[in-house]
Amino acid sequence: QVQLVESGGGLVQAGGSLTLSCAASGRTFSYYTMGWFRQAPGKEREFVASISGSGGTTYYPDSVKGRFTISRVNAKNTVYLQMNSLKPEDTAVYYCAECGSYYQPSSNPSDYDYWGPGTQVTVSS
């Protein structure tokens, strides 16, 4: 059973930066797609970033493209989300997720088999 744990969330002023980490267990990490999603109160889960198993391909929605960067260090079983130029609308619980059968980036939460408990990111104006 794969387990994921996010860390690095907190309170930051608009325009600031945070880097989230996701520590993963399991033998699939080095081969399969990883992703980040977020969810604010009263809103549905939103895709944030995805990275291929090798780390060579990434994908972002327009809402974060140019501001957020996903990366991975497979030797450490860790995926990161660097967030720059944060806005109040970025406030949400951020979740990392792992695919069990895909190698390329995906924005579809149904493609992900394992999810972390989430970490809160709050951006003040």
C-alpha cells in the first residue's frame, strides 16, 4: 500500500513563496505519474500540477502556469511544488497524489490511486 504525506504549508502574504513537499512510500514512485491538487472550502477539487515518472514532462493549468513548478527526486521518494507569486485565491488544502498505472502527466483525479492527507496553504492580502 502506497502512503503519501504532504508538508510545507503555512501562512504567507500575497506575492510570497512556499514550497510543498510530498514524501511517498511504495515501489511505484520511481515509475509513475505524480500530481498536486487543491481544494478550498465550498469548492471542488482542482488540478494544480502533474509530472511524469521520469520527471521529464510536466503539466499545469492556466491558473498556476508560470508561478508554480512541480519537481521530483525519485531517489528520495519525494515530489515538490514550488509556489511563487502567491495570490489569495491560491488559499486551499493542497494534496499530492500518485498514479498506479500511468507514466505521463494527468489532470484527471480519477487517474490517481493514492492521496495524501493534505496541507493547508493560506495566502493573505
